[in-house]
Amino acid sequence: MPLRCAGIGVGENISPPLSWSGVPAGTVELAIIMKDPDAPLPRPFVHMIAYRISPDKSSVAEGALAHEAVGVTFGRGTAGAQGYMGPRPVSGNGPHRYIFQHVCPN
């Protein structure tokens, strides 16, 4: 992940560009979840929950998932933040993966 996408204190906390395809017909909205399954916690650390994204979209531009974004609603991640919260892995905890999932909650 580019350094500019890393969390505050490490990078610029800018969300990366994302794209997807294959949205099923009849989908009402999309959701995007960003999580870190390698965090030293009992379950993955959720960095972002974004939903109410139009099913007509097939991408979001770099920086488009900031907490003040228009056309998207945010849930609270593990740390209670809304909007994109870039990676800041715990020092000495080894490599971390950051998984973006798009969901079609019909």
C-alpha cells in the first residue's frame, strides 16, 4: 500500500483508488469494508465501513473515502472512527494485510 495511504502519523491517510465489477442485477446499494486480519486482536481490526454506495458505481477515486465524502455513509470501525482510517500496524508485529471487501447487501 502506498505510504500516502498509511494512517495519520505514518502517512497522509488518503484512501487508495478502488475498482470492482460484477455487481449483481437488482443490487440496491454497495458496501466496502477494509480490515486487517493480522492485527494482534481476537478478530480482524476494521479500518473502515462504507455503505449506501450507488450500485451504478464501479470504482472510487483516491481520497474519495474520507469521512466528509459525499455519496457514501460510514459506520464505525474498531477504533470508533468513521471514514477511511489508514494502516498503522503495531511495531514489531510483523507484516499486515489490508483487505478491502465489497458487499452487495440486498
